[in-house]
Amino acid sequence: MATLLHAMGDVHPHRLKAQLARELSRLTFEPLAQRSAESLSPGAKAATGKTIFCSSGFEAVEAALKTALLATGKPGIIAFEGGYHGLGYGALNATHRDHFRGPFRSQLREFGHFLPFPRCSSCSCPGRPTAPCGALDSLEAALIERCQKSAIGALLVEPVQVRGGIHIPDPEFLNRLRQVCDRFGALLILDEIYTGLDAQAAGSPASIPPWFRTWFAWAKP
């Protein structure tokens, strides 16, 4: 991996691109997928991941959104208040902050639905972290209600909101999202452009393999 270029243009030989893509799958997707497969069936062999090379973070996010629509046939997405997912027209539909999307609202289809991002710093639940988090219960109920009302194909989330103000959620947050996605056939997309791959260690990433993960200039299902 250390000998491979990490920024390849269109003119680079396909063999080198394929080698880098294979290494990215081996180091990121496959360990999570293998643990998930073995938890369902001991000895099962997980598939390899696929890598899409992009030149910017919003392209990675939009590749995830497009693939989610193709995979589920459901156009709606759920994102979170305060979230930032890029400035492309597709990504702006999932970027809540009006500073970025406001001037272009008349040209957006606005297929995104926004819910509050849980913030542990403002959590009033007694006895945290051992007591159940009331904020997560309320969020889960809102997620379920939205999935019942709309054709939701994906949940898009930053494991830690960075540009929105360094907001760190409850450690159970991503597990709850995974459960809702499984229940309604939606796809979980982790936007790790800012945080970096697996930086959400507190969320027990081994137990919540995402369907699509974006990281720096690439995206990986």
C-alpha cells in the first residue's frame, strides 16, 4: 500500500488503479464485511468491496446517493441538522446549513429530510453513559416515522459532525441508525471526508458495517 500512488489521474495505467482499489478494499471494507458475514454464518466468506476514485468529497457523497437510488429505487434520504456534505447540487440536498444551500434552493429538488443530530454535550439524561439516552429514543422514533411516511433509500450521516461544530454523538448512535436501516431496507452512508476512515471508534464500527463509506477523495461500498 505504501508504494502505491494515492492520487492517480485518468492517464495512469489501469493496472496501478486496480491494485490501489484492491488494497483499499482489503484494508477497509473486507475486515468489517468478514466479521459481519461470520456473525451470520460461521465460516462464511465475505465479498470484496468496490472503490470509486473521485476528485472531491462531494463527488464521493453524490456517488453514494446515486448508487443508493439505483439499489433501492427509493429517492428520499435522511440527513441531519448541522450536517455538511459538500457544495455540489446533489450534496446540497443533504447539507442542512442554509449558509451553503440557501442561495441555490430554487434550483434544488430537495429530496432530503433533516432530523436533529444528537449531541452528548447537551444530553440531560441522568447517569450517562450507563443510563438509556432519551435523545436517542426520540431520534429513533422520528426516524421510524419518517421512513414510514416517505420512500427513504438512505441515511447519510457524519459519525462526528466537524464543520457543524465538533459534535460527538452517543456511542450507541450509529448502532441505532444501522437497526433502522435494516428494518426499512435503507442504506447507511457514512460521510468521513472530515473525520477520516474509522475515526468514529466510539461507535463500535466493527458492529455497524455501513453500506457505503466516503473518505477523502474516494468512496467505497
